[in-house]
Amino acid sequence: MRYCVFGDIHGNLEALEGVLEHAAGEGAERYVCVGDIIGYGADPHECMERVRALTHEIVAGNHEYAVVGRADIEYFNPYAREAVRWTADHLSDEEKQFVHQLPLVRRVDAFTVVHATVHNPGLFGYIESALAARNSFQALETDLCFVGHSHVPVTFFYNEDGDEIWYSQDTEVPLGDFSRTIINVGSVGQPRDDNPNAAYVLYDSDLQKATFHRIHYDVEFTRKKILDAGLPGILADRLLVGR
Ligand code: ZN
């Protein structure tokens, strides 16, 4: 089975279309979303519609929780807070209801999907260090897990025998040789690793291999949409540099 695992779309329709087109060309059969379909970008409704038409395998991100008042936005930066309010104004009641019932963690076949961390998914912390990864590995009930949230593609490995944790940013990740693996699939709509191209992962369960892809799209067009929508300019400009 080939899974397209993607998330942190953040209302960026052009990036989403680019990823879905590429994934279809790679033979993706199932789609799994690690959350944050909305927030920051100008097309929350369109992105929601596109993702929902493709899959039910969706977990809630902090931006989903924020627009329906399930997460405290006190810790969001002012631009993110403004985007949360703007997004809430541009979703239908039905969409808000849908967002409200999204789970934080999901089991999909033999793997786990969560937006932030496995050990405390509702706190929306980041897996950015070996220590943070250790907590999530200890709480993980499957050998493989996909996450998002940091907008930086990276894979964490855990070897139970040696009790070792390490990470890699290789674009080809062989699975199965290690006890456990947590893959951050990066961000479709607002990458933050100095690469503006949309990110997603194609996971082939037969070959036991995950591949990171980066997709070029018309960033300038998306940037202009965000400005025209009256959203903070910084949310438009950061897309150009992937930061
Ligand atoms: Zn995000």
C-alpha cells in the first residue's frame, strides 16, 4: 500500500494541489493527514473540502483546536492569533463541527498518526530533540508514527536494544531495521526549513520505505492571495523563503 502522508497545509490551496497531483503520479492509494489543514492561509474552506473528499484519516492540529476554542490561543504569536480569528470567520458551522470532533491521535493500519507528540498530544509540544522523541517513543504502541507541527521534515529512530535515539534528514528512509520510527512529514503550506517547496511523505508499506518529496508551486500567487485577504503580511512573505 502506498500512503500519501501530509499535513500543515494551513489554507494553502496551491501547495496542496501540487502535492496531491504529485502523490497521485507516485501511485498514492490512501491519504493520511497529520492536521493543521487551516490557519495562516487564504483558502481554509477549499483546503478542508479537498482533504475531506480524499480521506477520513485526519487528526486535529493546534490550529483546528484553536478555531473551535479547544486550544488556548494565548500562546500563539499575534499573527497566528489574527489568522485563527480570520479562519474562524471563514469556515461554515458544519466545518467547525467537523473540526471539533477530530481526534488528536489515530491508528491507521499498522501505524500511528498525531499532530504534535504521542505522549501528550493535546499539549501540542514539539518533537525537536532526542529527549522529546524519547517521551513519544515510550508512549507509542506501533513501530511507526507520523507527525507534523514543527514544519521541518525529519525522522527520529529508536533502537530498543541499545536504547539509542538518533535522527536523520535523509529523503529516503528504510523502515523495519530499527525498533521504532517517528517521521515528521514537514509542511505542505508553510515550510520552515528554508525551502519554500511544499513537503509530504510517500510511505510504501510493501517496500517498508518512506520517501520525502518537495514540490514546487506558484508561491507568489499564494502570497498575493494572503495579502488580498487582509491577513498579516508576514504570513505571505515567509512563504517565499520557507521560514
Ligand atoms: Zn502547523
